[in-house]
Amino acid sequence: MPTIKRFEDLEVWTEARNLNLKLFHLFSQHPNFVFRDQLLRATLSIMNNISEGFERSSDKEFKLFLNYAKGSSGEVRNMLYIALDLKYINQPSFDELYSTSITISSKLSKLISYLK
């Protein structure tokens, strides 16, 4: 396992960053401001909590922020269902984004377990 010296070295942070970019491209001009704002804030929260937790002084705090990030990943998945139901996205887009979010949640869970 490579040595992790910066949060940017974390694969899960990179995947969250990629998900963030995809969602911003899809929804940055969406007319439903309330929906757009909630979804984009949730996806930003994944990245922000991973980075903020990494910069904290203890594994205990890092785990806490990873749990926040995991919760935000669940929020993104919930918002994707709403986007699908309201026909803001099609099924293939939903499937891709949902799968990415599941992967992020799984990696966050593994990192949390590793830190215990």
C-alpha cells in the first residue's frame, strides 16, 4: 500500500472529485435551483469532509469526518433517485452516477474500518 501523505493521495477523494465534476457538469445550469443546490452541496460535502478529516490531528477525528462524507454520499444517491423520478436524468446516467456513489461509500467504509 502506498504511503498517503496528502488527502489528494486518497483514491476515494479522487473518485469523489470525479463524481463532483460529473454532477456539476450535468446540473450547474439546471433551472430547479433548490434541487441543484442541494445535490451539488451534497457532492461537495463528500470531498470536503474527506479532506478536512485528513487534515485533523487524529484518526478519531478523521473517522468522524469520513462518516460525514459517507452520509453525504448517501444523500447524493437519494438525490439521484429524485433526479431520475423527475426525469432530470435518464436511466443510464442514473446507473453510472449511482454506481460511482456506491463505490465511494464502500471505499469510505473500508477506510473507516482500517482506522478502527
